[in-house]
Amino acid sequence: MEKQHLKSKHKTVNRILINTIIIYAQKFSTAALALVTTPLLLKVLGVEDYGVYTLTLGFVGTLTFLTWSLSGTTQRYIAVTLGEKNYGKLAQVLSSSLLIHLVYGIIIIAVIEVINLFYVNTLLDIPESRQNTIHYILTFVAGISFFNIIAIPFVGSLRATEDFKSIAIIGFVESSLKLIMAFLLLWFSGDKLILFSALMFLVSIVIFLAYFFRVMKAKKRIYKKFVKPNSVLIKEMLSFISWSLLGALATMSRNQGVTVLINVFFGVVANAAYGIAQQINNAVNILAQGVTTSMTPVLMKAAGENNNEKMLYMMRTMAKLSFFSISIFSIPTLFEMNYILELWLKVVPEGSVIFSQLIIVLVLVVLLSSGIQNVFIAIGKVKEYNIYTSVFLVLNLPLSYILFKIGFSSYSIITVGIFLEIITLNIRLLLLKKHLNYKISDYFSEITQIILPTLVISVLLFFWMYVEIPKFIHLIVSFISSLLIAPIIIYKFSLDSFQKEYVSNILKKMKFIKE
């Protein structure tokens, strides 16, 4: 029995390992392409137009806040159904999910167009020269949102069946197309902002079709034949989604809602600065996404198997490895941010440095509770979880509004988010204790193991900041120090045997150590 358990555990390690490597390859290539695309767009569009585009995406994001809940629900139902080995139900899940997303996408287009026609210039602080342009941009972004929404069931199907290779290829194609579109703007003399929005709309159609045809080709692994949507299942999924509503609102308030509030008080230049910070956020998050994306299906299937011990262990491992993977690179980035942005952008929008630094801190704090939400999605206890956690997270916008009103700076909205995230971490732990009899002391013990290497590196880099040598050498030494010291401390003091095996296998696959 013990031998069979070890064999199963080893198989799980290898599956997660392969998926993680595939995801990292795609994410790193996507990040590299995005790092090239962003300064190019700043150069071609200018700071003001780049701010307008960032604002538009954020504004539409506030209206499509349910997208996150829809995606999580779809993946959850497919993964849990696979864990239950109920293959006949898979086709019903996919068709029912597709109908829900299609209706939601149509509603979103209708809402955006009504706002676009009657209210947009009064809601947003748009430069007068761009008030006519914004109508065209919003229409294209509405179309982009529609195709992104109806692609969710197909992406969820590929993720739940762990077809990360297909997701990686399509993701790379998407990023490459965006870079090509940005280069095309160099040879266009008309309104580049409208053209770029139109080109991004075309890219969204191409990517949707890529996901659609990939699932159709692989349908034998996902479902035997297409069936009509199941009304009972639709009601069940909608009920599940409805209790994710508060969580979706909270996520929206901390991400897209921030963009709109910053615009109201500080204008499109501040939106450009926040947009740059979001690019840093996306690049930094790539490292954690490789871990969380590859482990989430395993966690979900463990729930379907009623294996709570395995599910909670995957949750802790997800938090630990995702935090470590980010901190090794993000801590030196935080200290060297000013010079990094100068190298990357040449012309740095005002406020970009402090926004980017605070975004990194927020990401690290969020990762301390990585995996907990997936546990509650997996066991179907989203109602109570979202009520308690979202009550605090949705305070991000009203508290920031008050601070802005009394004269606080634009970046104080991120500090509010950090404070609220720390509070909700403790609420999540209390809910874990209530529903799964989880020992909170165990989690804080793990958090100590997580934070220790980060504190050591931060102290070293803090004192290193005051050493006066050429900036580029300073930057290189900062990253080398973190890359050499942090992994040793992490591997020696912060990982258990399973996690060490996982990390060792990654290094072996990448030929960093000998087999």
C-alpha cells in the first residue's frame, strides 16, 4: 500500500513538473514579448494615448468583473467532474458553460455600448482632443471582451484536462500578434490609437478560434459528443457563480476599478503610470502562475476524490512555491526599480516607480494566501468564503476615494489594498479551520518559512542600495546576489521532501544539475 502511495505521489510530481515547465516556457516568452511591446506602444502612442488605452481596458474591466468567477467556475466543474470520473457529465458542463458565457458576453456588449453612447464623457476624465476617439476604442474593446468571455469554456476545458501545451502555443501566438500589431503602427500616419484597438479586436477573434478548434480536435479526451445545455446544471452553475459575485467585485475593485478611480482624481498621465506598474505586475506574476496553474487541477481533482489531506497539502505547496518563485526576482526588482524603468522605457511616466514598487509588495502579500481560494472553490463552499473575504476587499475603492478626497497621493490606493489583503488572509485561515479543521498555527509556521529568505535578501539589498558604483553593475550584483543566496536558504530551510523533489526534478529537466 505504501509503495502504491509513493508511486502515485511520484506520478503527481512528474505531471505537475512537466506542466510547470510548459507553462513557464509560455509565460516567459509572453513576458519577453510584452516587455518589448510596452515601450514600443509608449513611443508610438505617447504617454497620454497610452493612458487613455489603459483607462479604457480598466473601465471595461469593471463592467466584466464576473469574468473571473465564470472562468473559475468552469474550470472547477470540469476538474471536479474528472476527479469523480463522471465522463458522461463533461459534455453537459461544457455546453452549459458555453451558453452562460455567450449570454453574458452579449449583455456586456449591450451595457458597454449604452454607456459609450450616452455617458462615457461624463464618467471618465478624457482629454478633449480624445473625447470622440474614445467611442471607437470602447466599441473595439467591447468586442475584445466578448471574444475573451466566450473563449473561457474552451480554455477551462484545456486547463482541467492539463493540456497546457496547447494553451502555451496559443498564448505565444497571441503575444507575438500583439507585438506585430504594435510594429505596424510605426508605418501608419492616421489615428494610431483607433487602429491599435481595431487590430487588438482582430487578434481576439483569431485567439478565440484557436481555442475553439483545439478543443474540437481534442474533444474525445474531453467529451464523447456534443449535447444540449442542461437546465439543471445551468441553474447549479449560476448559483455557484452568484456566490462568487462578491469575490469578483473585490477583485475588480483592486484591479480594474483602481484605474477608473485614479483617472477621476489624477487624469490619464497617472493612468499611464499605473499601466506601467500593471505590466511589471504581469511580468512578476508569471513566475507564480507556472506553479499555481499546474497545481490547481491536481488540487481540484483531490477534492473530487474526497482527499482533503492531499488538497490542503497542495494548497500549502502552492503558496510556498509561488511566493518563492516570485520573491527571488521581485525583491531585487523592487530595490532597483528606478533604474530598471529607465533602461526599459527611456521616458518614464511620473509616478511609475512608486506604483511598480507597491504593486510588487501587494503581489507578495496576496501570494501568502495562494491556493486557499482554490480549496473553497473545489469543495463548493464559495458562499461563506466570498461573503467574509469580500466584505473587506471591496472597501479598497471607498477607502481610497476618501483618502484621495482629503489629499492623499494616487499610489495610496495600493497601500490600502495591501492592508486589506493582510486582514483577509487571517479571515481565510479562520474559515479553513471552521470547514476543514485546519490548524492555523501550522500555516503561520509555513509563513515564517516563506518570509525568512525574503527578509534576509531584503536586508542585504537594503544596505547594498547605499554602495555607490555604476548603476548597471549595481543592478547586476543585486540580481546575482538574490539568485545565489535565496535558493540556498529556501531549499535548505523552507522545503519539505516532496517540495525538494519537485524543485530538483525541474532543475534536472532543465539540465541545471545532473541526473
